[in-house]
Amino acid sequence: MVFLWPTLLWLLLVVPVLVLLYWWLLHRRKKTALSYSSLSLVREAMGPGQHLRRHIPPALFLLALIALLLAAARPLAVITLPSQDQTIMLAMDVSGSMRATDVEPDRLTAAQNAAKAFITELPRHVRVGVVAFAGSAQLAQLPTQSREDLVKAIDSFQLQRGTATGNGIMLSLATIFPDAGIDISALGGRQAMRPRPIDEIGKQDPAKSFTPVAPGSFNSAAIIMLTDGQRTTGVDPLEAAKWAADRGVRVYTVGVGTVQGETIGFEGWSMRVRLDEETLKAVATRTNAEYFHAATAADLKKVYETLSSRLTVEKKETEISALLALAGAALALLAAALSVWWYGRVM
């Protein structure tokens, strides 16, 4: 905790002075009590617990005074608050391997259901965008608060060949930062259906200065990338993760399916699909985010529930003078109420 007006903390020296004054008054009362013919009569009149109870109102008043003096110094503290300006990009794998049925009823349907439940649970002020990627990446839905449009975009997914995880990240970044110099046309369509160096996708405009920030420091947006395979084409996801990290955007990665992989067949052809956990973990680590593994539909739902609770709040350095002032006022009122109730007067 830091203070905007730290010099006012000197006022706290009043507290030990008041404690000494209170102790002196108690000592003086003891001397006065000696004039009674029998001290045992006084103790009996006070009753059990009265000796301790008489100190409670003054102690509460002292705590109230401390809270008010701290509030006067205008303290700042890092506290968790609901995010007021949040954009979440869902980058979802729609490659052919998503038809595998190891996650019931199949990977794509389970991912769609979990994503729609995730969107429903988010606060209405959170904007969500959807990117679908396979051999290339397409923007399925611009960031919006309309849950109905988001559900339609997720339900419209069509399976395609290839897995360009890096393209999904880059297109999500291009949506968050339209002026970042990312060539959107190179991320979608046939020209994206081959491994690409990131220099062909992202080029910083020399006329615009760019200073990298700390990974995870941009609290207004985040990316959730869901995939079940390893990159076969497009931009290297680790290079795309560096772009996200330099801009402070967290990329939370979700691996769907079995780690060991399986062989799936469709219309006479078969393919071996394997979850590239190592890369997904590296992407999350590089951007100061987290990796989640979902081997079942229930796991996938839990992952989205966890992300919902983490992405809709943010930590901010906030002045808490009002909270301390409120606490001080409440303690002072409680001290006065107890004093009147027990002794018929305010201390």
C-alpha cells in the first residue's frame, strides 16, 4: 500500500497520545474508587464481564480514528475489480481432426457447446470475437456484445484441412490492434495454405513507433485458442506468441483430445492426429497466460468456466480512501451505540 499524501501519516502520532490519556484516566478512577468503604462492593456492583466490556467502545473509537487518519493520507492498493473494457477473442480450430469422437459427441460439437456456454456466462459488457482457423484463418465474428450473433458464428463452423495455429493468433491480434501492421489477407485463403515466415504477415510501420510492453500487461483484451492438433501450415505459433507478448496480450491455450493422439478416418482417407502440448504450453508461458488440457466434454466445460472467472476481472491500483472512511464511520457509530446501550451515554 502506498499513499498519495504520506505526510498526513504523522497524524497517527495522536493515537499513542490518546492511549496514554485513556490509561491516565483509568488510573485516576482507581484512586477515586479507594474512597469507597469497600472495594468488593464496587466489584460486585460492576458484575462479571463489566471490567472488560467498558474498554470495548473506546477501543472501537480508536480503530475508527486510525481508519479515518489513514483515509486522509489517500492510500492506494492493488485490488481486484470487474473489468470495464474487455475484449475476448476465441480462436477455434476447425481442422478435419475436430471430427474425432474421443470427446463426445465429437471434438467440434463439444468445443462449440462449451464456447456457447462460456459466452452466455460472461457479463454483458464483455465483447467477444470469433476466429476460425484450419489451413488458414477467417474472422467469423467481429468483437460484439450480441450473444445471438456469436452463437450463430460458432454454429456456422465448417471443417477444413490443415492446422494453422499461428494464423489464428495473428488474426486475433489484428482484430484487437487494427493498426498493428498485420496483413490480414495473408492469413486467409489459398495463399495461407503453406508455412509462412512471420515477416510476410506482420510488418511494423516505420512511421509508427512501437515499444514492447511486459507480457500479460494489456488487461483490455485476451485470446483463447482452442486446438486439437499440431501446426501443419501457416505462421509459427511461437513467433505469433511473441507478437502477442510484445503487446501485452495473454494467449490462453486449450488442448482438446488425447495427448497420445489417435487415427481418424473420413470418406476413404485416414489421418493420425496428435495434441502438441509442448507448443501450446510454450505459447501460454510466453504470453504470461495458462495452458489447459480438456480430454472430455466435461473437462472442456470446466476450462471455460475457469477462464470466465479469470478474464472478467482485473487488478488495478485504486485509491481506497472511501473504503477506509466508511470503515471508520461504521466503527465510530458502533462504539457510540454500544456506549449508549450499556452506559446510557457516549463514553
